[in-house]
Amino acid sequence: MKKFTMKSLKSRNNMLKIFSLIFAIFLWSYVRSEVDPERTVTFRAIPVRYENMAEIKLNNLTIISPEDAKVNVTLKGKQSNISKLKREQVIASVDLSGYYAGEYNIPIKIQVDSNNIIVNSKEPETVAFKIDENVNKKMDVEVKTTGKLEESYVLGNIKQNVEVEVLGPQSYVENIDKLVATVDVSKKNESTVISAPIIAYNKGGEVIEKITTNPESLDIEIPILKTQTVPIRLNVVGNIPSDVDENQFSIEPNSVSVKGNSAIINKITELETEAVSVNTLLTGQVGISVVLPEGISLVDKDVKFVASAYPIEINEQNIKVPFEEIKVKNLPEHYEVEYLDKDEDISLYLTPKDPLSDIVLSKEDVYASIDLNKLEEGEHKLKVDISVPETFKINEIKPEFISIKLVKKKIF
């Protein structure tokens, strides 16, 4: 039988202690991993902070895109640490220092305000930035009006273009097609001043944001003039031959609409032509001018006057406009128009503004429309708007109003 010495027994005990320690460590690690395992957690749409924006502004730059950025962050750590982690402890940022005008993919930095937690992944890893230089330039603002004045009033001469300073990112400023200030003159009957914001548009008619103007709005003076239709008296000089009937002396048109300040226009009862001799009138139809008092002008500056010692014949045209050729404006979606009492076409009677002209209007030059803006389902009586070339004058429209029914489209 083998005998154990004291020395061998001591060595054996040491070995057992070492094995016990190793086993204990292994067992602790095992238990630890089972009780407090590693876990991952993903926080989605964490806002990305833009750092050093002051430097961007100092360099006269602006961020075109993106206005803001978000990132999905996956973190890894022990369950005990992960369970205590809050969304607010995850900080995402990009450093904008050292960048100038151009396009860049700038890396996202992630910081976690917690120990023993690491960033496992982030999506995306970078933010695509477009940085532009701020510029300014001088541009004209086009002044437009909308709405209808009260009856018997018209607009005077409005200053059509006003120069302003435009400021903004270069790519936006260069894309401006026009600046417009629109004023609403609905139901107005006296001169006034209206403030209107300045809006920038591109060639497609879309509003351009991210630009400013100096000033941001215009105070537009709106002169409003009263109108009145007055007769015209032919100023004939010279002796009229005995065989000539003075009653046949005529002028066409024999009345005209004029405009001016109410205080002046209310005193006008008639207009007189320039002096014309009897012998001139006896030669046939002659062009003639009307004398306009100071402060008074013609509503239609293109109208021409003809005088003669004999009856004047004007070539009046009659053009028919079928109902199906009427253009419909602002038709609500999913609705259609039914025309009521459309047994006859719309008849348009017109003459050239120059009585001496023999021009003939083509039917294709006539544009007829109705506006359904703000109308609801049901029957309505609407005025037909007729547009013709400026060289013609509309004398009468029959019928001037038409009845329609706005109905929902049928779905089969």
C-alpha cells in the first residue's frame, strides 16, 4: 500500500484548492451570465443635434437640407444596465465646423450617458448635407390686383414694378422667376393704400420658401376712379349748305365711358369733339378726336371716333357660342355641370373699336367661361364672361346669364 507523506498531502490539498477556485470562478461566470446576460436595445428616430451652427452663420452659409435628421441607434450591454437606460441618455450629433458651400456626408457621433454600454450600430451612419452661400440681389416686384371693385368704378394707374432686395441661399435666389405682391380690391369704391406680402415664384408657378425680401411687404397705393357714360357732341364749324340736312351729322360712337376723380366726373354731362369743318364732314367718314377735360380719361383708351355729314354704318358681327364650348373654371372635384335651358347658343354682338376698320373677328378668337368658385351642389345662375381681342367692342351678349346645375359625378 502506498503511503502518503505530509509533503504529498499538502501538495494534494493545494491542487484541490486551485481546482475549487477555478470551478468557483467558472460557476460564478455561468451564474452571472444567466442572471445578468448581455442584451441589445434599439432606440429609433433619435434627433441629431447640429453642432457649431454659429460657425455656419458666421461664414454667411445656410443649411439647405436636411432641416432636421434622425438616427436609429442599437446599444449593447448587460441587462442590468440596459434596463435602466433612458432615451434621453442617447445623444446623437454632427459637427458642422470646417464645412463650406457644397454637399457633404457628415458622420453621426453617438454618446451614451451610461457606463458599460457600447454602441453596437447606427443607421444611417452619416447625414447628407447640402450647404449653400447666402446672397442678396435687387429684383422688381410685380404688383397684381384681384377681386372686383364696386360697379361704376375702375382702377387708376398702379405703380407696376417696385425694386426690393432679395436675400437667401444662392440656389433659391437664382431659381426665382418673379416676385409678386397681390392686393384684393373687392367691393372698394375709393382710393386707398393696401399692404401686400411679397411672394417669390419659380418658373413653374410654385412658391419659393427660404428667401426673404427687404421690405417683406409693400404698401401699395390703389387709385380708384369713378366711371360714367356721357354723350358726345359734334363740334361743327362753318356754314352748312342749304341742301344738306344738319340732322344727319353724326359721330360714332355717340357716347363713351370716361373715368376720373368723383369730384370731377360728377360735373361731366357731355364731351365735345375737336372742331371739324362742314366741308371735311361732307367728304365722308373721317376720324376725329374727343376733347377730354383735365383729370378725365377714357375707360377704353383704344376706342376710335368717326364723324360724317351722313349716317354712319358700322359693321356689327354676330358670333354664336355653343354651350359645350364654354370653359368651366374652378369645377369642384367629383362634380360636373349640367346646363339648364340651353335651347339656343349664346349670341355675341360686337363691332371694331375703330369704326373705319373692316376687320372680321374669328370665332376661335372668342373665349367664353363661367366661374364656379365657392359654389355648392345645386342650381345657380351665372354671368358668362366673354373675352375678345382688344380691337373689338362687345355691344351685347344674349343671354348674359345662364342657369346651371352642379351635380356629383355618377359612379357606376
